[in-house]
Amino acid sequence: MASVSSDKRVPFIAGNWKMNLDHLQSIAFVQKLAWSLKDANHDFAKTEVAVFPPFTDLRSVQTLISADKLELGFGAQDVSAHASGAYTGEIAAQFLKALDVRYVIIGHSERRQYHNETDELLAQKIAIAIENGIVPVICVGETAEDLELHGQSAVPVAQLRAALALAGGATNIVVAYEPVWAIGSGQAATPEQAEQVAEQLRLVVAEILGDEVADATRILYGGSVKSTNIAGFLRKPNVDGALVGGASLDIAEFASISQFRKHVGT
Ligand code: PGA
């Protein structure tokens, strides 16, 4: 049986809660998730797991993770492109840093679509996250229309190139390939499709940040990931994990996805 991803990269399972679970619910959820993973003898050194709660939950999640010394990571779902100042409603990277936030999702298709986030803005957000020592989880992906017009990799490749415009010198980024047509649709891409695009995205990282960074960069697949299809993605050499939406809100299901090695048999 093929081994999991590359030996050079620790697989990463990331749960994007989107606008679900308030701060009290987040505490109960993280506690139960940590117990489920402990029961399953989850080895965090072999598979990293993180949750991405709404902003208002971050302090609660941070406090719980630090008090209980949990190995679970956490990140934010967005960040302001500005350092500070008169930007009502925005959250600065330095505020996230002060809460030990390790990751931030940047450029999710819902932000691109509903908040008109442009490639230029996303490049600025990525730059400010990196400046503050927060690892950007850079989302790219084509719509069904893009797929028909341009094929599968053209749009994600162009998006990643634009996203990395101000990221010169970065050494730690995560890329998430999320076809828009696969998000929340129940219709995941095939592992072969995900691999094909992930391979192209790794070439973009190599071109802009160099081979060494490209080798170390985790490229995730996202879009209707479940415990029943995760193993197929992780068997592919260029797919290093998953960004999970809907299924990350179900503790048993998310724990099972995190335990994908059991399905792969490694
Ligand atoms: P989904 O969402 O798993 O519900 O398809 C993925 C995402 O939007 O990150």
C-alpha cells in the first residue's frame, strides 16, 4: 500500500468552523475533540490537527488549550491587511499573535466571493501574517465556470502566484486547494484531480520561494472531505492534508478524519 504523503512533511488536518459555534460551544467542542483524539491514541507528531474558530472564540480556545496543555493547534479565519488604526470591525495580526494564534486562513472562496477580496488584498494579508509570525493558510480554487473555461489548474495557479506577490523570503506557509464547486456540495474532487493541481501549486511555491520551501510546504485539499474519502487524498504524494468545513463540526467525524492513517493503513 502506498505510504502517506511525503516523509518530509507532517500531514495537517485543519477544521474550518466558518460562522458556527459560539465561545461556550467552542470550549465544549474542543474538550470533547481532545478526549476523542486521546482515546484514539492520536500522535500529533505524526498528524497535526488544528481548529479554526470564529474570532470571538479564540480567547476561550487559547485558554483551554494552554490550561489543559492540549496538542491541538488553532487558527483564525481571516486577518486585516492593516497593522492598526481606523478600520472598524477589522482584526489585526498582532492581536491574533497575542492570543498565540498559529495559523490564519487567507483567501477562502467565501471571503473572495461575499467580501470581494481581491488578489492584491490577499497578498497584503499574507504579508502581514508572515510579518507577525502567523502561518497563512492560503486558499485557492476554481469555480465550476472556471473549470469549464480554463481547466482545473489555471485559476488556482494564477491565484497562488498573485497571493505570493509580497511573500518573498517566507519560509512557512500552507496552501489549500479548494475547488469552489466542491465546497459544501458533497461532491469532492477526485484524489487524482487534487494531486494534479497540488503538483502545479508546489511548482509555483518553488518558483517564488525556492525548492526547499516548496518541499516543506503542506498543500491541503478542501471541499466535501469526509472520513470516507480522506485516505484517498492523503495517499497522493503532493497532498499533505485537508481543510475540512462541514465535517469539522462533527466531533466523531473530525476525529476520524484526523485519524486517517487508520484508513490508509500506516
Ligand atoms: P466543506 O468546506 O468541507 O464543507 O466542503 C470546506 C471549506 O470551505 O473549507
